[in-house]
Amino acid sequence: MPTWSFLTNHGRALLCIAREPDVRLRDIAASLDITERRAHDIVSDLTEAGYVLKTKDGRRNNYEVQHHMPLPEPNSRERAIGDVLELLGSSRKTPGARDRRASPVERRRK
């Protein structure tokens, strides 16, 4: 079993959220083999950076991936996070759902 991964825990957590927008931190932690506290920190990082919107639904959180956000890597600014999620086959973008802002590519076209 390899001791490394192509994706960081932040990327893997984002995939979990894209697959299941109402995923629990406990389930993210189990999927990534990390503590719940670390899962919370990662989701907080993604939320603060604008990649995920978090809303409360009773006692549960619902997450919405902001597919239009650019990748954080300096050499990949033309690509949006939704492009990567689509490539990995894990995006559950609902029909009729739209991003809150235009993607960087769409902004350049205007």
C-alpha cells in the first residue's frame, strides 16, 4: 500500500463534499483516515478560502462547492476547481444549479 497520495487531504475532503453535500465531518475524517478535529480544520480552510459555502440545516451542515473558484496553484489559475472535480468524476453539480460568480475564464471573455 503506498504511503502517499496524488491528492492532499484538502483535495480529498473537497471530493467528499462534492460527492455528498450533507456529509458529516465524522464521515470525512473516516474517509481520509484523519481525526474529526483535522477534518474540521480542513473544511474550515476550504470555507475561509471560498471553495465551499457552509449552511446550517437543523443540526447538520450542508456544503456547496464553488465550482467556479480557480485552483490555488499559481500555474493553474485558468482552471476552476469544478474542472478538476469533473475530471475526477466526483462532481454532483445539480441540474439548474449555478455558481454564484462567473468563473475566471468567463470573466475574461466579457
